[in-house]
Amino acid sequence: MLFRSKQYEVSKLVRPSVSGNEAGYIVKWKGYLKESDNTWQSRERLLEDIPKMVHSFDKEFQVVWTTGRNGRISYKWKINK
């Protein structure tokens, strides 16, 4: 992913998340060790940049995104142990 002319590489997707009413994920960046360095990124953007990683994560953790009658986005997922 390219931000402000600097290339950042996704290490892994940590968990699904909703910000405002937009689906996304908490992202851990390669080379950044602190949890506070993780950031929220929109699912739409990640699907453009790293579609295989998003689909693999969704499949592994059985992520299901839904939109309620009120228009709010939510998700369910299963943490494999």
C-alpha cells in the first residue's frame, strides 16, 4: 500500500472492524512492532491492494459482513484456537 509517497507493507490483518459505517480491518504493518502502530484500513481499499490476504483472512476466521435494516454494517467472526 502506498501512503504519502512511502510504501508500507501489510504484515497481517489483526481483526475485522467497523469505523463509522465502513467495513475494515485492523492492520499490522511489517517493521512496526508496537500494537499502537496498528491502524484501521477500509475493506474496500484492502481488497484493491491485497485481495488474496483479505479473502484468506475472511475464510480462515469465517468473517461474515452484514448490513442491518437500519443500514449499519456489522460482522461476525470465529477465532480459531
